[in-house]
Amino acid sequence: MAIRNVVQVGDETLRKKCFAVEKFDEGLWQLLDDMKDTVRMEEGAGLAAPQVGVLRRVVVVDVEEGFFEFINPKITAQKGEQCGWEGCLSVRGKRGVVSRPMKVKLSYLDRYGKEQTLSAKGFFARAICHELDHLDGILYIDKAQHIEAAD
Ligand code: NI
């Protein structure tokens, strides 16, 4: 078990575009395991690799539906709209209202490099959109209609 340090807003790492994963080896599995430990310890709904200083297209999402690992993820379809609160482990002490699709379809690779697809709605879809934005250097504060202080 290893908790990784979460990079904070202002660090250029969070603004970079991440590279696709090409090697599905122990280095990737260690990163995924550490991201799981870190997101659980921090009580987040998700975490993207650039938040722990790794510029690779890797995210984890930890929601009611379960714990998920998405590698090289791509949204292939989206439907509807929802407005709701978001926070981010890289933007401490704040929350903001962001508009996201109500439903998304995702294609991605699992930790063994196998192609997978998944449908998500509601908060699960929101968490996926938020984490995928991180892979392109986008933070929710860039999109929020309203930002306020939060605990
Ligand atoms: Ni975030």
C-alpha cells in the first residue's frame, strides 16, 4: 500500500495533456493500486494520474457503483445534461457547480490491455467526465458556473 502525494492547482503538471498507455506491466499496476489507496484515503470520488504527477491516460473512479480503473478512456456517446456540485483533490477547500452530460458511454482498456465498454449515468457519469478532463489538462474550475468555499 502506498499513498501518493496529490499535486495541487498551480502546478503545471495539472495543465499538461497526458500520453496514452502502451505498456500494461507491473509499473502500471503499481500506479493503479497506489491511486486506489490514495483516492480512498483522501475520500475522493476519483483520481487521475496527472494528479499524482504521472502524465499518462489513467483514471480511477470510486463511486456507489463500485471501484473502476479506466486506461486510455474515451467517451463514445453522451446524452442529456445535469448541473451539480464538484470538488477536486487538487483544488482543496473549494466546490463548484458544473454542467455535465447525464449519461455517457465509455470505451477504455482494463489493466491487462483488454478493450472494455461501460455506460454510466448521474454522479457516476459526472465523476467520469471530471476525471477524463484531467487527462487533457482541464480542471472543473475552468468550467464551473459558481465556485465557493467548502470544507
Ligand atoms: Ni479532480
